[in-house]
Amino acid sequence: MWWMMGENGGNYCSKKSDDLCSNVCGQESQVSGMSRIRCILRGLDVKTYIFLFAVVPMCIFGIYIHGQKISYFLRPLWEKPPKPFNVIPHYYNDNVTMEHLCRLHGWGVREYPRRVYDAVLFSNEVEILTLRWKELYPYIAEFVLLESNSTFTGLSKPLVFNSNREQFKFVEPRLTYGTIGGRFKKGENPFVEEAYQRVALDQLLKIAGITDDDLLIMSDVDEIPSAHTINLLRWCDEVPAILHLQLKNYLYSFEFRLDDKSWRASVHRYQSGKTRYAHYRQSDTMLADAGWHCSFCFRRISDFIFKMKAYSHYDRVRFSHYLNPDRIQKVICEGSDLFDMLPEEYTFKDIIGKMGPIPHSYSAVHLPAFLLENAENYKFLLPGNCMRER
């Protein structure tokens, strides 16, 4: 469509204009102030109108709603999988001697076991902390727990462990408990606050009395090494200085087993001035089938909401309805994603294979002993019991 400007700034149609535009421009001499854009729009056909005012806005809205999904789905295009671990086969049976188990792993056996320290940052995972400490209790020399009065996202929180301390009397003789004040810096990356707390945990470990060659478990509360794994590592000689633990990965309860790709938990032979408490990859060696990772395994819906808002990845709560209790309950029972996200994988095959709800599992074999011994109290973590308290 061709346009020319008149001497007085008026818009005139060229001879190549269509009839509709000519009619509009013909009126221009009588109706002053009609914009050039308005005249152009008058000349558009119905299909173009539909595209501009229906299809384009719908596309923009779709990208706003599902942009994160699109980004995750296209991840294999710009990010390669991490270097594979050197996985050590894990041998275990109740009836096999420790000396023989150590030799099966290619390690010698010690005359006496190393001391083991279990150190965690604590937020509000009371039930999972109980399972963890009951599982590890026979083999831990000192439990070390640090609690902050703020979340990683800078929200104020009560000292939950302190208010529930009565139920943890069984570890008191072997417990070093510390608190730390949050910095409450709004808008800061949550991982900065998390790193700040992990540095403080290093100092608490020194107060607890850790020394060179002691074993130190570095993992989140919900990453639980199995008791026999820790017993093996404390008795065996020549264990790698840093060994990651491959954990069975569960979501919401032991009914929804996601995969075996949880690897952040690790065990270190402590070295003064060198060992630093961290939660990222620190070596290429991993011991297979070494425990359980039960993420978002809470008894109450309110705890889900708290963690979703306090989580290091709080930006995933993109819409307020994500925090609706009825929605959360429905998601838990379906085994779907709380944040309505696609799987964080590095190949299209893995992403597509994990899309949709996690399949239900009806196996409660080889779970923490305390969980099964107290199944009535912890039934929300067992298959067939997805309903949560409010």
C-alpha cells in the first residue's frame, strides 16, 4: 500500500491503493486527525486481523505461561550432560562379614572403625530428620546441626528444631547444635545465603571436634545414606578421600520413585584446612545404591507451602495458585510436579521419557528400618497413603 504526505501533512491514497483505503482516505479531507495507522488497519483483511489480534496475543500469553517448559525442553540444544561418574559397585548382605565386604570393594579392613560426623543444615524437615538420625545413629560419633532464623530466600522462620528438641533426646549426648542469624537481604540470589550458612557449618564442625581422617557426611537432611553404607565406609581402609553416594530418588513419599540419579550426597575423609562443607560435585567417584533421597516428603500441606516459598529455586513459584492447598494435595496424589515444570534432563529421550506423573510404586522393600517399625506414625511416606494433614 503506497502513501504520500500532502503539503499540509494530510494522508492521501496513491493510485495503487485498494478501494477501501481510497474511501477511508477520501474521508480524510472531511475528518481531520485520522492517523495513518488507523487508515492502514481499516485496509486489512479479516485473516490479518485474526492473526494480529488473536493469534499473536495467544502466542505471547502461551510463552509467558509455558516459557519455562519450552526452555527446559530445549535444554539439550545448548547444554551437554555432565561427565559420567566412575561408579563403584556396592556389595552388601547381612550375612557377609565386614572383612569380606571390604575386600569385595577392593579395600582393606581396619583394626578399628573411623569416627563419623553427620552434619546438616536444617529448615523444617522434622520427620525426615528423625528417620535420618534413627537410621544412622549406631554409627555416628557426633551429629552436627545448624539452624538459621531465615530461609535461603530471606524469609523469617522460627527455630523449628529447638521447638521440637524433646523428640530428639536420643541424640543429645552426641549432638552439636548451633544457630545462625539470617542476613535478610531482599532480592539476593538464594544460593548466596545458602553458601553463607554452609561456611558457618564448617566452623560448627570444628567446635564439634572433628579431626583429620574422621569421616564427614555432607548431604541435605532428606538425602539419607543407608546405615550399612556408613558402616562399610568407616570399617574399610583405602576408601576414596571424597566419595559421592548414589541415592534412590523419591518425590513426596516412597511411593513415587523417580530414578537413581541423586548424587550430591558425599562422604569425605576430613583434612584440616582443606575440607569445606559443600553440596556440589567434588569428585568423579560414586558408590552405587547407597541410600535414599526423599524430596518434599512432608506430613503437612503447610510444610509444602513453606518450602516452596523458602526454596533456593523459589522463582519456580510463578503463579499464586501453585500454593493452593487443594492443588498441592492433588499434585501429591498424582505424582505430578509442584511447579508444573518439565524434567531437568540433558537429552530429548530422557525428557520425553519422564514427562507426566511419576508411576506409583507399591514396593516398601529396603526402606529405612525405623520407617517400617513405626509405619502407623509415618504412613504418609508409604505407598497408598498420599493424603496429607493441613
